[in-house]
Amino acid sequence: MMRQLQLWDSEGAAQSWSVRQSPRARRLSVRVFRHGGVEIVVPPRTSAQRVSAFVSEHREWIERQRLRSAPPAHWPLPPSALALTALGEQWQCVAAGGRERVHVRPIGEWLLALEGDVSQRERLRHQLTRWLVQRALRCFEPPLQALAMQMGVTPGRLQVRCQRTRWGSCSRRGTISLNACLLFQRPEVLRYLMVHELAHLRHMNHSTRFWSEVARHAPDWKALDRELLQGWRRVPSWIFK
């Protein structure tokens, strides 16, 4: 469950920070994303008064992290390279000329051509993120299907999106959704997230039996889960302007 919390920043301007109830949460925590957004994660049935008290106690830390995490006024586009850690790929980016429109295409081994007016940063950002989604969809499908066979489950279709707050999900129809930003995580972390979502095909909850299923296929899931919580630090700032 997600809701908005109206707060005030250090300069007196209104801020709408999201509050998400998580059945996995045992205590209140806060996440500051690289795009400057703030999410308060709380256990179920946490009162608004408790959330407000938590935010007041940690406001200075949140503000420091927001200032540190916010992208620069002129975000670095086009990037000179894209390190897709999960795939072990280092893509070099080159401008291919032309000013009619921005287009991204792979050339040869690990080379991206940026065609069009590269000064149109928003259009270029959109094209690059779309390319990341396509790359992730192509490269995530084989290991996901291999893991599904090992776990004895049959997922539905795979969809990949570029999301700000969720790494993945599994619908009741069996659709597995993965975040393209997983491309910037270690392969072990990507595999854990796939195991996590596939385990939901047996247990559509976070019960003890669910975590036992995860542990069968990812014994070090606790450490990997903690690493994933910090994974937004590895996502390039230009993806979320």
C-alpha cells in the first residue's frame, strides 16, 4: 500500500514523500533515491503519528541524503559509457551524427551509436532508458526461464520496466515484472531477485514457507536482500532526472 505524506523541507517548501506499507518490514525505515525522492517504509497498521515522529527524528539525515543524492543541474548526457554490471558488459557510447531525431542502436560488440541531436537531453534520456529496457528484456528472459525450471515453477510472461521504487513483482496471473535498473547490480543480486519473484508462484506472500523456498535456491538471500536495498546507489543519476 502506498500513500503520500505531506511534509515540509528545510526551506519551508511543501514536500510529498511516499509512505509504503510492507508486510516484510519489522521497523520503520527510509529510502532516499538518486532522483531525490523519499520513501518511508513502515510495517502494516503503522499510525500516521508514528510516521511523523519517525520523520521528525531523522529529518536532518534525510535532507543530507537528498542533497547528496540529487542529480546535478546539468546531468551527464550523453554518457561516455554504460556499465551493465549484471551482464558483465561495458557499452561505449558514440555520437553517430545527424540532427533530425535521437536514436540509439547497438553497433558491433558493446558499442552504442547515439544518432540525432545529442543536445536534446530529455529525448536522449528517453531513448537510452528504452534501450536499457529492451536490453534487459532480451537478457533477463533466458536466466529467468532456467531458474524457473530449477524451481519447478512456470511463470507467465516477463515484462521489464524502468521504475523508481520497485525492483520486481509477481502478479497472481504469473507475470514477472523486473526493473531494468537491475542491469546495474551484481549478477548474484539479479539472480536473487529472480528467485524471490519466482518463489511467489508458490507462495503469494512473505510467509515462513515463502522464505524457506527462497533459501532453498538462494541460501545467502539475507545479505543479497540488504545489498539490493542499497542498489539505487549504483543506478546512474540521469535515468531518473
